[in-house]
Amino acid sequence: MNYKIRWLITLSVAALILLGISFKTAYQINKFFTLDSKIRARVEKVDVIEGKKEKFEVLAFYNFKIGDKNFYNVKKFDAKFINEITALDFKEKILKKDFFIWYNKKNPKISAIEKSFPIKNLVYSIITFVVFGYFVALKYYVFSFQKIG
């Protein structure tokens, strides 16, 4: 009986991990498809901050105008830099180039600088689903050899 409880705990943990990764992936896919328009934005300020593990991150404060309304947002870039000099170079590149953002036509408060499909998280979700299915199949396979009663 003790082994059935262990299997139940293992399957529960695997299910929680699967749900967490799946919800994150679903949120990112939804965000990808809701960002349906592109517009030029004005960069107000770009900051370089020291993040975790002595890596530097770049923050961009930007605004854009739709009709007569202004919208403001902050973006932390995914790129991490090992020293401040490369982060400052990246900052200068951002300030020099034209800055376009993606936004949602229905709710312009939802905006992003980078629009990319979350392929990595989708692959992780599929792998996690396959591993979960493996554990469920293994449970039924192992318990089918045991005698009832």
C-alpha cells in the first residue's frame, strides 16, 4: 500500500509541474497573438542596472501615442551582460536605432518591444506532458502485475 502512495505523490508532483509549465506557455502564446499592431515608440530613458550574479541588465522606459492618448511602459531586455561596458554599448545601440513596439489594438496598455513565439517553452511543455504520460502508463503497467486482494 505504501508504494501506491508514493506513486500518487510522484504523479501529483509531475502534474503540478506540467500545469505550471503549460499555464506559462499558454500565457506567452496568448500574449504573442494579442500583440497585433506595431508602432514607433519614443525612448525616454535607458538604464543599466546590476542584476543577480553580477550580471548587468538593460531597462528601457518608453512611450507611444495612439490617437490622443499616451501610453508608458518599461521593458527589461532578455539579454544579460557580464560587464557594464557591453551593457552600455547595448544601451547606445538602443538609443540610436528606431524603436518599434508591438501593442494590442483593443488594449494598448499591453505592449512589448520583442514579439517572439515561445517555442522553447512549448517544447518544454510537450516534453513534460510526455514524461507525465510515461509515468501514468508506467503506473498502470506495474500495477497490472499485482494480484488483487
